[in-house]
Amino acid sequence: MERIVCVVGPTASGKTGLAVELAKRLDGEIVSCDSMQIYRRMDIGTAKPTVEEMQGIPHYMIDIVEPDEDFSVGKYVKMAEACLQDILARGKTAVVAGGTGLYCDSLIAGRSFAPCPSTGKRETLEREADELGSGALLERLRAADPETAARLHPADRKRIVRALEVYLETGETISAHNEKTRLVPPRHRAVWLGLDFEERAELYARIDRRVDDMLRLGLLDEIRALLASGVPEKATSMQAIGYKEFLAALRGESTPEEAAALVKQRSRNYAKRQRTWFRRNPEIRWLLQRPGADFSALSDAACQEIPFFA
């Protein structure tokens, strides 16, 4: 088995702390699998680990693109795989940590993605979405790829455009491509550790405190600085939970207090979706925390689940 440990779980469950502790014990380095911590200058709202929290452990796949750049899971896998290979080649342990399940699963599986050539078809589809609405494009997709269309909401413009783009560029539906990819054996074997709380209320309380801390640390100023630097409100990065809600507050459409309450609610909903995603992976060994439990004991328990821990 390769020296790869994946630390996953819902937001605010303590994955960063556990990943750092494991990296210290296993002579490891950390590869982040967080779809928002990739963006530079978006530190507070993404709960990006601080220099102090990193404790000298190298972290990869953080601060790698500008907030107005397009990014994809395909780009993530290509870049993160290079980091993984470098860590393993130096005889160290790769600790893959984060809550973006699609990123983590795709990296370990070595999943390939349909190509995105720059032929102008995406731009044409985007213009059609502007003019006709994403619902009209969904009907067009339904005729070519009913399986994918059935899974998508009419408002999910990004995925609708992507699915149509793949079909127009390759002649193959994205459903067919994904099915072939799933049949390929995984590229890596990893130890999977899931971090969560025995009581859901404890996690939700941590989420609420985290949002309050973000505001105290200056999240609104961070958002203002991003806008002042030219990052458009419609950028994918600015649609993340914790940013889009406060954009509305800055426009005067709600109060900061109302926005904070909405961020807390949406973060709890996101944590529920993360739980659902990771629970489908039978290889994950879950570590359930109790309120006030000793963190070193949790780390000891995690190490006991790692075959190559010595």
C-alpha cells in the first residue's frame, strides 16, 4: 500500500488539525482537497489554515489560482497528482485532507475527465444561456443525454453547459464518459479516515462559531478587497458559501446579521451533503468525537487505523 492517508469529513469537523498531527507523526506533507482554498486572497471565508496552524508542515494545492480564474476537478487532479508523486518519491507520507469529496475521490481514483478544447463552443453555449435561459439548454441536453439531464436542475447552468460542451466536442455524452471512467481500477490505494462528531448538534455549534469568527477576523473587508481588485461578483469563487451571502449584504439587500444567519444555515446544509457523500465510501474508518474529548487521544486512535504507522 502506498503511504497515502485521506482525512475527510464535513466542514468544521477538525480535519486540518488532524491532518497536521498525522503529518507530524508520519513524516508527511499535506495535499489539500478543498475546492475553495485553491483561490488566492480568499483566506478568511474559506477557513484556510494559517501559518501557525500548518506548524511547519508543507501544504500543497492552496493559493494556486486567482479568484477570477476558471478551475475544474480535472485541473485539480492533474496538479494534485504531481504533488502526490513528488511526496511519495521522497519517501514521505501524503496526507490528503479536505471536504470536497469529488476532488478527493477523483485524485485517488486517478479519474480522467472529458477534454475541454478551446474551440468557442462553450462561449456560444454561454451566450445561448444568457439569451434563452439555462432551462432551454437543459431541454436541448435532454435530447442528447437524457441520463445527465435527468440529474440536473434547470438552474444548474454550469453543469448543463459543461454536459452540452462535452457532447458537442467529442460526440460522446458525459454520462458515457463517466461510466467508462468508473470501470478503470483506482490509481492509488489509500487509508481513508473520516472525522465527525457523535452529536450533530456539536458540529453545528462549531459551524456557527466559525462563521462568527470569520466576521470578527474581517471577512467583510476581505470581500470588499476582492471586489476592489476587480474580481467580479459572478465569478465562481464568489458564489461560495460565506461569500455570496455577504455580497448581498454589501449591496444593501440584507443586513450582515441576516447574511451571517444564512451562511450558518447553508453551511449546516453543506455539512449534511458532505456526510451523505462520504458515507457512500465503505473504506472510510470513522472517528467520532465527543464534546471536550482530548485531541491527542483522537490522533492516537487515527494512527491505530493506519497500517504503516510505526
